[in-house]
Amino acid sequence: MKYLPKIIPAVKKFVSNRSLRWRIMFCITIALVIMISIIIGTMRLEFYSVEKLGDAYKSNSELNYFSQQLAATENAMEIYVNYHTFESIDAYYSGRGKVDEFILSMRESPSTNELLQKEYIVNQLPQSFSFFSSKAISARRANSEQDVSFYYKKTIDCYNLLLSQLLELNKLLLQQNASNYEYNHRQITSTNRISVLLFLSFSFLIFFIL
């Protein structure tokens, strides 16, 4: 800042020594550079907002896919416990592998944030579901009717609780996504208005100079 008083007179002297045509072209060039920068900035903001919105709704899609895999796993376990078929046990282990893989992407520690805490709960319940369902499978292989009944009931209870928590998490994510969409929409609208005002201002400035 201390060099500013020396720079401004030097710039004025440099400009005043140039021709009128050069000064007009210089002002127009500066105005165009600023307007292009504004347009690029607006486009980048819109692209970023749309990208963030797409990522947000992707989480809802992933939760729906997880719910489908969980239901398929529970159904395979139920068929195996009741009918002892090879197809059902293959389907069970295939579905459980996808469930366990999804768990790795979930939050692993408690949080004071409602959404993150719900994600933590959803992370914990599939582990219990996998534990009790595998116990029910083992009990069916051993033909232990008492253990089958006990672990099957535990698995169903865990499954129903997990489904309810998934629905709540999905609802929280939708609310967050809607809030983010409103915020991004306001940001884009505000940026577009500023861009239009600046564009008009520079247009009048160029007209005035000409």
C-alpha cells in the first residue's frame, strides 16, 4: 500500500502519453476482461452448485440401493431357514457381502449432529443384522430348532429397526438436500443479478468513453 501513491501518478502519466484511440481500446479491453471473468465465475458457480446437488441426491439413491440389498439378504435368509435350499444360501452370502461393503462407507463414531448420528446408528445396526442372521443360518445347518427360532426372531427385529432408521436417514438427507438446493439457488440468482448489473454498468461506461 505504501507504493500506491507513487504508482497511481506513474499510471496516469503513462496513459496520458498514449493516443486517444489507445486509451479507448485499453478501457474497452479492461471492461471486456472483467465481464468475461464475471461470466466465467457465474458459470463455475452454477456448475459447482449443480454438481453438489447431484452428489447430495446420490446419497439418497445409494440408501435406496442398500435397502434393496438388505431386503434381498433378509429374504434369502428366511428362505434358507424355512426350506434349506442351496440357491438361498448363495443369495444370502452375496447380499450380505454387499451390505458389509456399504457399512464401510458409513460414519463409525457418534456425533451431536442429528444427520451424522443417524448415519452412525445405521452403521451399527447392519453389523447386528449380519451377526444374528449368520447365527440363524448356522443353527439351521445344525438343525437346532430352538436356536433357529431365537436368532431368526433377533434378525427380523434388527431388520425392521434398521429399515425404520434407513427411512428416517433418507428423510433427513432429503431435507438437507432441499435446504442446500434453496441456498444454491439463491446464490446463483444473486450472482446472475450482480452479473447483469455489472454488465450494464460496463456497457454504459464503454458508451460514455466512446
